[in-house]
Amino acid sequence: MMVLVECLECDAEIWDNADKCHECGTPNPSVSDRKLIEDMDKSAGKIFLLFLGFLLAIIIIAVLAFG
């Protein structure tokens, strides 16, 4: 069964069994690869937020200690 999915780069709708996106030419990963890529993107976002929180805590401590 063919299903329309979004291209990971340009968000164009493409068939899940297409080799590449017809709009931007990005290779279309398999369904299992697509799930892995989406999970990695979510993890990267969490790591970035954790880093920002850590940086903000250091700035607050520095301001309180030296301010």
C-alpha cells in the first residue's frame, strides 16, 4: 500500500516508496529509517534545551556571585 509522506527537507508530499523527493531531490529514507531520523531530531532538541538551561544557570550564578 502506498502512502503519502512529507519530505524531510522541503515538506513536499511524496509517496513512501519513491526513491527521492520530486521537489528537492532529497533521498527518501525507508519507513524504519524515517522513524529513526525523527527520534534523533527530537533528542537533539532536548539536548539543546538542556544546554540552554545549564548556560542560563551558570550566568545567574555568576551574576549573583560577582554582581
